[in-house]
Amino acid sequence: MHWIADIVAHTKSAAGLPPRWGEEATPLTPEEEMEDAPWPARLRSGMTTAELLPYGAGALVTDDEETHELVRLVAKPVDAPGGRITVCDPVSMAWQGPPTQLELKGDLLPVEVAVIRYATARGELVRPCVAVVGDVSAVESWVEPPVPSTRLSIDVGCGAFIAADDVALVAAKADELTTELDRQGVFTVEVEDRVSGVLFASGDGPGDYEMLVGRGRGARPVALLVDLRVLSR
């Protein structure tokens, strides 16, 4: 133990740190406490598709108190045999927990991303607000996931809907493709001429995003929605 203590002391000295650095906890500031606190829930079972995806409602207010028009971007359907879909951040999988997996109705799963467009010095960019995989038109009710508080965690990468068998293949390509998302909002990833995944940017930066499951007439869900904390709820 004395030998380890000597190594720690030498390391602190070499780094220019005081001898007792790291031995006492320093309280976080109120701002830091708020930054690390979990985001409060915004979604609830029973919300309607019109509430969750307010297309055609004229100008809407986002959480930054600016008004925008919500625009629908439609991607090619994900080719997911058996409807097995994985929702994850494919760039950050190495240090995150197991991704969310779900079996939806159908083998070709439509994807839409609701975005707002805004002008910057770099030109027009898009900011994703809501991302959905599955048949929105078949949804009769939106409910919370079977496991309460299930959220999509996005860290340094992006969100993605990926065919369950192709997660590793899409993850290998995802990092180099994220630069496309600022301008496009959504990006399709093809593996061997199949649409294996669809990437979308994180609307409010790194964090954990709420999800709702869309139920139809049958036993199997028909859609999954991710709210990206941009729209006022």
C-alpha cells in the first residue's frame, strides 16, 4: 500500500496537482446538478398521432421558443426479416448497455423523421424532432414500452433503426456517415443492396430520448416512435 501511495503522490506531483487532490468530494454546482439529472418525462400513453407528429398545424413552437414548420422526411423502408428491429446509437455501442429490440408487424418497415429547417451561416440545416419506424397509419393507440422508462440513449453518434441481424454491419459504417446528418436529417445505410438501417441526428444533443410503441389491431406492435425533445410538449 505504501508503494501504491508513493506512485499516486508522484503522479499528482508530475501533473502539477496538490497533494490532497481527489481525496475530498467537491459538490456540484446547481447548473452541473441539472445537467446530470435525468430528463423529465414528456410522453404518456394515450397521446394521439396528431399530438406526437403535428404536421400541417401551421407554425409551431419548439423548446427554444422559436417558431418553425414541421416537415416530414421519408426514408426507404428498413428490410427487417420478421419485423425484428433494433433501436440504438450505432456509434456509441461499445460503451452503452444492450440496445432496445422490438418485433414490429411486417418485413419492410417504413421510416419517417419529422424535422424543422433553419438557416445558418453554413446554409440550411435540418433538426430532427421525432423519428418513427413502422406503419404510422396503422396505429390505433400509442403506449409506453413494455419495460417502463425504456429510452434511446444517444452519446457521440446518432439514433438509428436497424434490422436486428445487421447491427454490427451498420455500426461499422455509421461513424463516417454522421457528418451527412446535419444537412439531410436522415440517412439510409445499405448492406449488400438491402436497406439495413436508417440513421437520424439527435435533436437535442446527447441524452436519453423517450419512446412510445404504436399498437394496431393485432397482437404485434406496428410502429415505434422516438421523441427527440425539440417540440414543446
